[in-house]
Amino acid sequence: MQPHMNTVLLELRTEELPPAFCQLAPDTLKRDLQKRLSELFSDLVEDAITVWVTPRRLAVKITGLPGHQTDQTITHKGPPVRIGLDADGNPTAAAQAFAAKCNTTVDKLTQQTIGKETYLLAEETKLGRPTPEVLAEIFPEALDALQGPRFMRWGDYALKFPRPILGMVALWNDTVLPLTYHHLTATNQTPQVTLGHRWHTASSIQIQQASQYEKQMETEGKVQVDPAKRRAMIEAQLAEAAQQAGGTLVPNEDLLDEVIHIVEWPFVVTGHIQAQYLSLPRCVIETVMASHQRYFSVEGSVDHKDGKLLPVFLAVSNGLPKAAENIRLGNEKVLKARLNDAVFFYDADTKKTLAQRVPELAGMTFQKGMGTMQDKALRLEALVKVIGPAYGLTAEQQAWANEAALLAKADLATQLVFEFTELEGHIGAEYARKEGLPAIVADAIEQHYQPRFQGDALPAAPVAQVVALADKLDTLVAAMAPKNATLPTGSRDPFGLRRMANGIVLILLIHGKAFDLKTAMEGVFNHLPSHEGVAFDGLWNDRLAPFVLQRLESLLADLGLSGEVSKALLNGLQWNSLHTLSERGQLLANMSADDRLALYEPVNRLVKMKLKSAVNEINEALLTPIEVDVHVNLQAFVADKASDFDKKLAMLQSWRQPIYQLFETLLVNDPDEAIKNNRHRLLLEVLACYQQFADFTAFEAVVAQVSAPEKSLAATKAG
């Protein structure tokens, strides 16, 4: 058989796999196998590896592998000749040991000069092995490398996997792949045998040819092994069922990602919701259906934000279509019980106002040492009174923000949120609207949790933004303040601090508000009930600032900015200028190497001067004509409050020549102390203007990029 026709199949048949594992395993296993095989087979074709997963099996197909590895000649570098050979040119013990290690003799060693040293070299021929033999080693290693939560052992086996493995199929084309994986061994008989769908097929499926596996499982086993094809099947059926119900499907990508991994041959069942339950808030109905029952919602309008829910739900079943009626009745019965609970909770909750719920938060701990949720609510109310004016809220907006901050956590004391925690914020907003509170207050209660996840919307109005900032700042500072604080490490982030920091900087970046983050965090710190002897400056320098800078660096990278530009923006960052980072970053990213050099050279010269001045103001009477030119530029820059950053950047670039002339014609460290201090003060204020925009010394590498070295500052006399 031709190399490009070779097909490998591995199938592990399991008990019901968790959907979370099914979502992650294919990409993880494919990357691992791709890496391992690429090192062993130079002619591995692109997209040769396919990984399929269903609730009851994990399967791998590899195409295009040759039947046999090619022989490889590997060159090993040994000891230097001065060590490997003695004065008479005879091999030393070091050379002999090196030759033995490489399975050769000292007379076959060669020499090669690398850099300033000459080394002994040995060539080793590594004979290629039959590909099935190589795969029998690779597969177990790759499977053992899979990781995830809740891996288990069963019986007396050492193997760990999300669920017990019941059987294994391993084929090289139409022959058995000699594979052993822990206690499992591929049967030495062909055809290999697996099982199809739990309900559609009673007999086993005989796999005679690896390349026919997917087709056989679909036609004989009623199993669609490809998750992408199952998704397409489900999407088409959901759209058709929603249309037949007289509405449109409410999109829910997270739910769709989950349900494609709980079925092997899906079909959609339409169920009915009794009309009295539609009086519940929409978010409650959708949460009960999606989060707890995995049902899809249908609405009567194309725009699901405005449309009302229809009294139907769509369930994706793995059963038999002939049992659709029983499946529908069973799902309706379960949903009715769930919605009855929701109605009971809703009626009980609405007997009290949100303000009456705030004292009940005293029974909920926010964080050890940082008080209760009631303490947090009171802190949020106090914080927005400080943050609001700094953020530019009007008196009316400030009053709304104060009310929203106090009530933001009140729904945590409701029964609905206790039962359905994912409704926090949403329920508070619903109850606020039912009470007749201003819409802007209700919106702030709902949106102060945003962004809840990557790509989520940000709080829309300034009032909601201020409450969201207060909440995130309080959580972030309170979590990091204790001496024994649990900080994020690797994938662990129990308090969601990365999400909090991301939310803070995104709100400031996207909404473009001038806001001093360091001052705000210090205000939060001062409101905390316990400091444990920790000073804010130490907390800021050691934990808060580095953590926020990490998040900023990541966000700037997401915006497409290079590491060099990010470094220029973040070195010595002024914490009241976060709102301008994106605009400044794009301008720097679009600059040529010559333009960057024009900024780098004067700033680098000024920094290296290590300027110090005993005066705080420039004495114009002591300025020479050349200094006057620099001072005029400085005054124009400081006075111009309205110019766009592109104009300010152009002004900074134009300073190159005047600053060069000053250095060339004047002695910066003048013998006259008054002139020296005045000159240093002038240059310090010039440097401060540059540093308001970015740290241009981060462009040091630009010197090497500019092709004409004569353009360095020392050689530039004409500008």
C-alpha cells in the first residue's frame, strides 16, 4: 500500500465521558500527537491527525504515515580536541568514553571547529523502525499525558482516565496495531469489534479497515463520531423546530458546546411550558432550562433582546425518535417541577425590598478577615462616593450610584440566587425594576458584575461603570492585602482576580475615562476592616501594581501591540493615564524606525545625564537663546491641553534638533551652580513631557534597525 494511503485507527470505548473533558480532549491530544510524530516522521502531512470524541468513545485517525521510518544520521558533539587527544594525538579516556557512548570507535571520530574551539564529533546512524511499532509506543504516552479534573481509577488498575475504559480498537490499515495500554490490549483478531449507539444498535460493529471507521459508525452504528458534524445536525434540527413552533431559536453557544458532547446521534424534541410560568422573569426561565435541564429557548421575535419567550422548549435527545412522546412528557414533568420551585422562590423573595435584604447579608462571609457581605455593601456605598466624583459623575448620577452600590449584593440573600447562583445581579435588577427603582439603578445592579467572562459586554452607563469599578477594586485589594493572601498561580485563581483586574482596566481603556487607579486602590485599602500591619505602599509595589501591569500587558498584546511598544507604554506608567493607552499604543505601533529613533535618541541622552536640580521652577532670566527655543517648545506642549496625541507626538519628534543643539553648544553641568540647576530643571521638564507619552528608551533596538548609522544623534547636525 502506498504511504499516502496508510491509515491508523485507535478507539477507546468508555463509560459516559464528562462534557468538559470532551470539549478539551480532541485539541489537546491532537497537539501532543502532532508534536511527537513530527519529531519521528519528517514527511508527516498537514492535518494528518483527526481526533473524534463522543460521550462513549475517544478515537484517533492518522493518515499518510509511511510504513517504515527512514534511517537517521545523528551527529554528536563530544569533548574539545585539547581534552580528547593528548599531546601526541592519542585519544584520552574522555574520547574513548564519548565514542563508546555513541556506539562507535575512536578511529571513526572526526573534528570540527565551532566558534573558537575544535571538537570531536561522532556520527550515529539510527535505524528506522516499522511505523506500527513506533505508534505502539507513541499512543500510550500521549494518552497518559491527558489531564483534567476528576480523573479516576477503577478496579485494581493504575490507569487514570475520566471514566472507565471498556474496550479498545487499534488498526494499521486492515491489520491489528500491536498496542497495549495499561491492562488493555488490542485483540489479535480482525475484524476489530466495537459497539454502536446504545439504543439504535443491538449488535457489535466489525471494523475491518481503519479508513472505514467513521462511515461504518455512522451507517451501522448510528454514531456520529465527528463533533463538528453533530453540531451541524443539532443546529439544523433546532432551527427547524423553532420555526415550526412559530419563533426563532435563542442563541446559546455555551449550551450548544455542551449538548454536542452528551449525544452520539441527536434528535430534537419540542416540549411545552405552561403559560402561568411565563410570568417569571425571562432570565429565571432561561436559566432553569439551560443551566439545569440543558433546554433551548424559543422567542417570537428575530431580535431575542426584545422578543418574548414562547411557551416551548427544545431538548436535544440521544434516545430513539419513536420514543419522542415519552421523552417530551418526561422533560415537561421535570421542567414543571423546576419552574414550580422558581415561582415559590420568586413569590417569597418579592415580599421584601432589596433594601430590606441588605441586613441579611450580615450572615454571609465575604472573605476571611474582610467582613461580611453587608460590610462589603457598605464599603461599596462609601467607595462610590469617592470614585464617582473622580470619574466625573454628576450630582444626580452620584445619588443613583450610591443607591445601586448599597443594593448591588442584596440579591445574594434571595432564595432564587441561593438556588441558582448564576442569576446574581440579574435577579437584583429584576427585583429593582419590580420595586419601581430608577432603570439606571437596576441596570447598574445587573451590570456591575460585567465583564463576567472574556468577550463579555462592559457596563454601559457611567453609573454602572463606577459601581463595577468599586466592586472589582474592593475584591482585588481585599484578596491581595492579607500577608498570607492566596494569589493566582498558573491556572488557579480561586477569587477570579485576573477577571477582576481585566474588568477594571478594560472599563478604563474602552470607556476612556481619566481615572487615577493607584489613588482609587489606596482609597479601597483604607476602607478595609483589617490591614494586618501591611502598608499600602508595600502592597502596591509588591502585588497590586505588578499584577495589574501583567493584565495590561496581556490586553495590549490582544490589541496587536508588540512587546516593544507595550514596554514603552507600561514602563513608569502614570496611573491616571490608562484611558489613553490604546490610542498612544496605536500611534507608536504605526511609526517607522526613523521616527522612533528621533524620539529614542534625545530621551536616552537625557536619561543617561541623571539630571538633578535644586530649583523647582525655571528662571527665564538665566536662559540662553538656545535654551529659550527649548523652553518655548516646552511651554507650547504643556499649554496645549486639547491636541490629539498624534499632534503631541509630532511635537516631541520636532524637539530632536533643538535638544541636540543645546547639548552641542552648552555645558549642561555649568560651573555656575544657579545656571546648572536652572538648565537641569529645564531638561527635567522636557524629559517629563516625553515620559508622559511613553518610555522611549524601550526603543533601544531601533538603533540597529535603522540602516544609516550616520543618523545617530552625535552625527546629526542638520536635523
